[in-house]
Amino acid sequence: MPVPVILDCDPGHDDAFNILLAAAHPSVQLLAITTVAGNQTVEKTTLNARRVCSVAGIRGVPIAAGRDRPLHGPRRIAENIHGDSGLDGPGFAGEPDVPQDPRGALALLRDTLLAHPTPVTLVPTGPLTNIAALLLAHPELAARIERIVLMGGSTGRGNTTPAAEFNVLCDPEAADIVLRSGLPVTMFGLNVTHQVRATPDVVARIAALGTPLSGLCVDLLTYFASTYREVYGFDAPPLHDPLTVAHLIDPSLFRLARAAVTVELNGTYTRGATVVDLHGVTGLPAETDVGMQVDADGFWQLIVDAVRTLGG
Ligand code: RIB
Ligand code: CA
């Protein structure tokens, strides 16, 4: 049976590939997409989710806009990585033909969780504001959630401050609420997402598909590579978010560790850090599954296959 999934995202170049992967693979049933402010404003991330679904021919998946700022503190965006549109690189012509669902994200999440006959896996790949708000507003819906499989945090250094990864830093209180919710959580942080770089070989394999969608994907990866080179000096950009859906598709590609994960909320220089107790020294309960290793070749094969499947 396919895994029923709701994506909560901030497209964002890597979020876009996660949408493609979830829509393309038969072992995932993409029920809905909700968007959040993160890489860009929620207006832009919502438009981008619609654009990706429109170009890829993904129909019948409702897309609703969520929170435009974190639970606490100032809003932060990543235009230095994803550009002014949040999905710079390709030229998107006109208005996408995929509509925006008139419900807000919380209503769409609630309705989808209640309507599905079995518990649903939530896959947040942006700041965790929507997910935290859902758990606060509707604690009774926890029983309808199978697992939360998120991209965020790191077992090591951050990427936005030396200590904090972008998604968690955007809304540390939301991440804390999710990680302490008691729900099963699988976390893919920078320590493992940096193992999958979109090298020129990967880009060439996608380009060779020769479809309009593959061309768009090449434009996305080319832009993403330019900003990761400029900002971080990377030779190729890590495609963070699709590790989440890839793990749902083929867990054998991954090695996980079970650990206590806490979020630093007060540190002057460390706010937003995920503190991952890999050796059980804190005495805190080890309740989070933490991504440690990924088979990069197997991961990229899933991505190329998804672009081929949707490209027609
Ligand atoms: O730190 C990387 C994460 O922040 C990814 O999810 C990227 O899309 C941004 O949201
Ligand atoms: Ca993201």
C-alpha cells in the first residue's frame, strides 16, 4: 500500500524536487501540499508550489498557504540561496493552472487527516510553524498522524549560523514543539543531506531526458549550484529535502541512529541548534530517528526516475 503523505514546504529548489518525487513514485500517495514562509514569503512559496505542480502535470493535489511568520521572533527568508522568487533559474510563464485551495494550511491539514482512512505521514521540509500550530490547535489529531519525517537541523554545524540550520532557526519554538510532541519523528539534517550533491554528472543525466520538465529541473539545479558556490563555496548543491520522501520510498538507502534531540532556544550564539545526543550522555529519552548516512547513487536514481516519469 502506498504511504499517504502531506508535504509541508517552502519551495525552494530542493522542496520542488521533493514534490516531484512524492508525486511520481507509486509507493507514495501525495494527499495534499501546504506551504509556509521560509525560503521566501508564503505568498511566493505557495505560488512556487503551484508552479511546480502545473509544469509537472500534478493534478488533484490541493495546495493551501500556511503561516507567514514564525511562532515567535522575526521572519527570516533565504533569497540569497533561492532568489527573489524563491525558485529562481527557470522562467515560469504566466499564472500556473493549478489553483490555490481557499482553505488555509491548518484547515487543509485537519480536513485531510480526518478524511483519510488511516494515519498520514507529515513531511515538513521548511520551518515547522504550520506543524506546531496544528498540534497546538488540534491535539486530538495526533492520533491521525503516523509519523513526522522532516528535513531540518543537524548533528553538527548549522548553515545559517555556525550552530543552526535554516528551517529550525526560522522557528526554533516550532521545532521544539514538534520534537517534544511524543509523535514518531525522523529527522534528516545537514549532516546527511550534504551527502547528496547535485554534481554536473547528475545534472547531465537529468538533461539527457530531454523533456520540458527535465529542462526546468536543469535550470533549477544550475541556479541552485550558483548560489551554493557563491555563498558556501560548494562545488555542487546538496538537495536536502527529497531525502524525506526517498526514505519513505526506500529505507534501505539510509542508516539512521536513535537519539535524544533537543532544540536550543536561548543560546546567544546557539539559538536554533539541534542538540543530538548520539551517545546517550544526557539521560534524555532517545526518541528521534536521525539520518546519518545515505546511498547517494540510489538517491539520485530515484530523482532521475521521478523526472522521467513525470516528464512524459
Ligand atoms: O537548510 C536547508 C533547508 O532550508 C532546506 O529545506 C531548504 O529548502 C531550506 O528550506
Ligand atoms: Ca525547504
